[in-house]
Amino acid sequence: MSKAIRFSRTGGPEVLELVDVDVGAPGPGEATVRHEAIGVNFIDIYFRTGLYPQALPSGLGQEGAGTVEAVGEGVTHVKVGDRVAYAARPNGAYAQARNVPAGILVVLPDNIGFETAAAAMLQGMTVQYLLHRTAHLKPGDTVLWHAAAGGVGLIACQWAKVLGVNLIGTVSSEEKAALAIEHGAAHVINYKRENFAEKVRELTNGEGVSVVYDSIGKDTFTGSLDCLKPLGLMVSFGNASGPVPAFAPSELQSRGSLFLTRPTLVHYVARREDLEATARSLFGVIASGEVKVAINQRYRLQDAGHAHTDLESRKTTGSSILLPH
Ligand code: NDP
């Protein structure tokens, strides 16, 4: 048996219920993972509210770290007792234990703890592919990264610095600004107080940036396009303020033949070799100390709703995890 968070209707944090579930034996190709820590991510809120559709009732959560307790038929790359972590699909990580397709599991190096893995697999692998694969950045390039003091954001500030990329971050408070700078952002803009597109022009001598990483969506999309230099790349990778409204492709042309992509982690780690390479790259920068994972909020599993309230009301900084025991 396992305690798990389930929801049977979409809505606010109150729809999340703690229930007892029978985990059962793992099926062919599956492994049972007993979690030591569980990642909380903004995508969990999209599923809970119904922005991302999900058959109900359902579990929630896409990221966890723990120990393999059992393996099903045909599973070869993990064994009972292995320390493992996973991110990105299927929902159901908010649980003490669960069965997952073994193909999504990565064995943890000894120097990566469970809490760090649960906090960083999803957010850190996202930063990895966004910086290394979605865009082709060179040292000296300048990018704009929204929500720079969030979970994804604080990892991005540090990793961009490692690559010699100047990251201009946006944040909503002075406390968050200080945190982003402390983690390596070259400049920070408080987008509640300042017009971020005007400020980006000022900081780049009117030129604009090569890439904008926009996870805010509705509230920032048009302003983000205004920050790009000709042939620049708009990376729209989230909707924290709501989905981006429909727009005409001519908006890209009039601003200088811009490029637009709407990527998601699951496609970048769909092939086993990409998952392993992306995770290895992440574990490498964590082990070297170049990227420190800021776990700034810890909650008990039964307090998942509280974790959601804090995340969606912009109270959190860095990463949040749930502790199942
Ligand atoms: P964060 O810790 O970054 O939290 C979201 C932040 O967004 C808030 O702290 C807040 O920062 C900012 N924000 C701006 N407007 C709003 C709003 N209206 N409501 C709530 N927050 C707002 O979350 P994560 O690190 O988990 O995720 C960051 C983003 O990256 C999310 O949009 C997520 O969906 C996306 N993502 C996309 C992936 C992909 O592959 N496409 C994978 C992983 C994450 P501030 O107060 O400073 O404005």
C-alpha cells in the first residue's frame, strides 16, 4: 500500500486528496519505486486546473527519486535496490511508492542525493536542453530568461554563466532579484515595476537579445518578441500566467524574421540515449558544484495542496519538493 495524492475533478488545490492505493506488482517493463523525495513543478498546476487535459481520476506529479523495490518482466537496466530518479510523465509521482515504465528511470550517481535529484531532474534537464539543444548559444551571447528566481530559473542563471552566456532575468520582487544575481544572472529586471522590453533594449544598447526563454506565456509573449534582435529565437516553454493567445506569423516577420519554438522536455528525452545524455550532463554540473540546486521549500506529501498554493501565488523561490515519509 502507498499513500498517494489523487484528484477526480479539476480545480484549485482543494481538489487534491490523500488516499491509500494498492501499488501492486510491477507489470512487464515496469519497476516499483519507493520515493524518498518528489518534485513539485508548475506543470502539476496545469494538470490540476485542467489547462492540460488528463483523464480523471488521476494521480499527479511527474518527478521522483527513490529506491527500486521490484522489477517486472523484461526490465534489465535497473535492479532491486538501485537508487533512481525520473522526470516527465506519466502523472502519479505524488505518492510514497508507484510503478513506472522502467525506461524513464535513471540510476543516480552516488554523489547525487535523493532530494537534489527529485528537485532537479525535471527543471535541470529542461535547462540543459533549452540551453544546449533548443538554441545554439555562444559565449558572449545575451539571452532573456523570465522568472529567473524560480525552480527552472535559478538553475538557468547558473548554467548560462557556466556557458559564458549573459542572462538577463526577470523577477517580481527585490528579494527575487537579489537571488537571481547571487546565482549568476548578469542583470535583473523587476517586470512588475519596469517595462521589461524597454529595459532589455537599454541594457543591450538598442540591439536586443539572441534568445528569449519565456515560461510566463500570456502576460509576456508580445513583450518578449519585442526584446529580440533580427533572426532571434523566441522559446515559449510555459504558461504560468495563462496560455499564449493566437497570433499572426507576420508578427515574427515585422520584428526581423524571428524564429519561434514551443518545446517540451518529454520530446527531448524520448529516446533513451537522449535521456541518459541529458541526465549525465545535469549530474555533471551538479557534482562539479557549477550548479547548486536551491531546494527552498519542503512539504509533507499530504501538504501538496499547500505547495501548489505557494507556487501559484509566486511565494516560492528555487525548487520545491514533497517528502513522503
Ligand atoms: P517557477 O518556480 O518558475 O514558478 C513560476 C514563476 O513564474 C513564479 O515564481 C513567478 O515568478 C512567475 N510568474 C509570472 N507570472 C505568474 C503568474 N501569473 N502566476 C504564477 N507565476 C507567475 O516554476 P517551475 O520552475 O516549476 O517552472 C517554470 C516554468 O517553466 C513554468 O511555466 C513551467 O511550466 C515551465 N516548464 C516548461 C518545461 C518544458 O519543457 N516546456 C519543463 C519545465 C518547466 P515571479 O514572481 O518572479 O514573476
